[in-house]
Amino acid sequence: MALLVLSTDAALRARLAGALRGRVQAVWCCDTVEEARGALAQGGVRTLVVEARDGRGRNCDALVRETRERWPALPILGVWEPGVTGSADARALLEAGVHELIVRSMDVGG
């Protein structure tokens, strides 16, 4: 089972991989909504972690909605960083159905 991370932030990817070492078999990272859809379709994803916007700057709320519909038992964590993305992006993730919202602090260094 794998953790799927939709983020272009290398520090976030590394932090999640380190924190979950030994708890998941793999950490799959992708930059775009399309890549995430492909990885989800392959199966084996245990948890989805998604930032408010993908590597092309597009909102990820539609992906969250689709994932909730197709795999309702799959945990989805949203990541939002105040000052980087707007509060409307965080609200869109919550309304789309993320189970938890991770609020990244700008002064913590990742």
C-alpha cells in the first residue's frame, strides 16, 4: 500500500516519506491532477495527500470530489499554506471532502 502525494514541494514530500517510513510500502509523488488520477486508477493507494493547487496552478478540489466518490473509504489529507495559497483554496478542499486539513506554518521550514 502506498501514500500518494500531489505536491511539487520537495520538502513536504521528503517530510511525509520520512514520517511514514515503515508504515507504508511506498510514497508516490506527482505534480499534476492527471498524474494523481493515473496513480489512483492503478490501485494500491492507502492515503492521498493533496495540496490546494497542483504543479500547473490548478485547484485540486475536483480531484478530491472524484476520489471521494470512487473510493469513499480512502483517507484524503489536504495541505494548505497561508500566504502561499488563499483561504478560498483551503475552503474549496474542505468543501470537496478532505478528511483533515494540514495547515503548514511558514516559519517552521516545511
